[in-house]
Amino acid sequence: MADIFDDAFYKRADAHIALANEEVAEVSHEMVNASMMFASARFSAFLSARGFKSGEAMAAQRDETVEYFVAGFRQMLEGNLEAYIKNFDAYMNTKD
């Protein structure tokens, strides 16, 4: 099985980040982030719905589905926070 964190994975992520950076010209970073989180949540709900035959079946797995996506987001957020902590000066251009 292919590694999900291959070059194409990062290319897709970078495309989303590039779009977010464009949007910051119009609204705050916080509003762009809120839009991105909403879009991710909506797409995750859609993805989940594709795996069920009915709303009732989906409802029966609601808590497990939420936990799956929250755990994945948490793991990715923690990894990125650690990267920023370790590379703060380089990432934030604080040293000239």
C-alpha cells in the first residue's frame, strides 16, 4: 500500500495552504482558518456518509466517526506544533 504521506499528499496540502494564503489578503487569518476547518469538517462528513447505506446506520456510528476524525486532526496538529516549536525562528523569520 502506498504511503499516504507521499509527495502527492504534501502537494495537495500545499495547494490548500496556498489558497488560504491568498484569502488572507481579503480577511483575517482567523477567518480563513475557520473556513478551512468548516470545509474539512464538511468534506469529512461527506466522506463518512459515502460509507453508509442510511442516515440511521450513520447515526449509529456517529461517535466513532467523530473520534476518528478528531484523533487524526489532533495527531496532525500536534506534529505541526512540534515542528513550529523546534523551527520557530526559521519558520517565522525572526532572525535576520
